[in-house]
Amino acid sequence: MNRGLKGLESKVLDRGQCAACGACLSLCPYLRSFKGRAVKLHDCDLSEGRCFSYCPRTEVDLEALHRSVFGKGYEDIEAGPVRRVVMARALGPALTKRAQNGGVVSALIAFGLDEGVIHAAVLTERDSELLPQGRIAKTKEDVLRCAGSSYVAGYTLEALNRGPWQGQERIGVVGLPCQVLALARMKASPLEKRTPVDRVDLVVGLFCTWALDYRPFAGFLKERFGDKPIRKLDITPPPERLLNVTAGDEFHQIPLDDIRAFIRPSCQVCLDMTSELSDLSVGTVEGEEGWNTVIVRTEKGEDLMRLAEAKGVLETRAYPEDKWAHLKEASILKKQRGLNALKDAQEKYVTLPQKVIDAVLKEVAP
């Protein structure tokens, strides 16, 4: 079986299963992103390549990856390894005004750069047409330009592969669960890397239940709002389930059912809602506007959080038990939907011990 570009095409690209993570792009002259698509520029005859090895939708052994990151297997089936979970928000008007929800991700990355914890960060910035692209941030101003969410899958990791890197030895990356999974695969790959992935020293993962395909979603917004610039997008928590859109100076609400057709097919077989292979995972807090959920997973993540709290960058509160139970329930349901979708999939990209699969499928809400 081909485990190079030909295999990536047949198993992922041709079947619409690309997660738009960007891990396969700009590794060689053959693959690039163009307006929300991974585009093959030339044929490649390699029988084994990094593009296939790094992809989060090809031959993923989650048990082995969890061992490589955490030193133990896929044991914490509800929401991944957890050292502690808190509510948090950024302290500082510049961040809270521009960032999403509590502004924790932007605050931590900007703080990490200021403190020298990291020397640069790979983030996602959307352009004037809502197209998300990976960007290298080296200053607080760079971070602020990337603040906010577009809910559109972007090839963020292409920026990590492409650089340019000028001596930065500690790199931070902020990504969706599929991108965090790809990073873990990049680090664990036995193939010669020739990329800066071994310099990635901090991974901040975002919560995600699905991401939208850029082209149809951008067309939908164009039809609805014409040439008005889309200034902000936000999704309300249950039970409303609305997409809030600021188009020009106007505020609109769109039912999520109106945009579900634009969800990328690869999201249906995803098992990870909370970026379980990251150092820190960040999302919203149900029913608490202006706050983030932060799951601390590693010692590295704990050190950064403690330092940010001590220096007044973040305010934290204890996480309510009922909200934690709801979050774990949502995470388990995401895994169950993904496993059930994989039963009917042509290619079952993920490997887990059967006892783990059985435990997830039998799990009930807390």
C-alpha cells in the first residue's frame, strides 16, 4: 500500500476526508493550500512520505500517541488527561475587547512571548474574505491580529512547515483538535522531519465539535450580506444554538441548522472535542459569557497557567461540578458519534483497543 502522496489522495483527499489541518502542506513542492483547499501541484512517486505520516486521517494509533505525549495509554476516555480544570478570563482591555470569550488563548500566547516561554507562535488569522491562514506571531500585536474565531477550518500547520524560522528555539502552536492530533503525529513520525516540529514547545488546543468548509460558507455569507465585511462570528451556547454575525455595523443571528451543510465531512469521524493531546485545552463555559474553560493536561501547561495567574494576566475560578459533568458528557457524545460514523466509513483511520471502544460506547452521561 502506498503511504505517500498517492495514498493520501486515495484515502483522504479524493474521499473528502481532509481535515484542513495543514500538516501535509509546504513540506515539498507538491502540495499547497489555495482558497480553502489542499492542492496537488505535481505527482509524487514516493512509496512513503511525511504527508501521509503526518495526516490526522491516516492510520492513527491513539493508544500509541497518548503514550508518546503523556506516558500512558488512552485511559481517560471522558475528556482526556486532566490535571485540573478552571474557569479563566484575561485581565486587560486590549485582549478582552479583541479576543473570543474570555480571551485566555490570546493572553497566554502574548504572555508566553513576553516572558520568553516561547519565542514565536503559530496562530490562525482570517483575511478580509474570512479565509483562515496560519500566521507566525512574534509580538503581542501579532497575537491580537489573530484573535477571534471564524469557525472555518484553516491550514494552520502549513505556516509551521513553511516558516521562515530565524533561530526561534521554542515555538507555541494554537490549533483545533485535528491540528493538535497532527502535531502529535509529526513529533512521533519516524520519517526524517526537516521541519521545526521538534521545536514546538507548547500546544494550546481549542474545543471544537465541527469546522466549516471555507468555500461554501463564504458563498453563503456573501449571498446573505453582500460586500459587508464580516467583523465577528460567535456561536451561542445551548439551548439557543445560533451563529451571531457582525456584518459591517449590523448584528444578525443565523440558526445553526442553516449552516450545518457546510460542515467538513471529516468532522463526522472525529473523536476529539477538547484537543486531548495538548498541554492546555481552552473553550467556552456553558452559560458564562466572558469566561473560558481551561483544562490543564501537562506540567508544561500547568507551569504557564500558574505563572500567568501569579502575574495577574489571568483571573481563575473553581469550575462548577455541574458544568464539568456537562462538558464530559458532550465530549463522550462526540466520541460516540465518531465511532458510530466510522462503522460505516470506507476507511477506518483510527486504531484503539477494542476494550476502549467498548467502554466509550457504553459510557453514559455523568
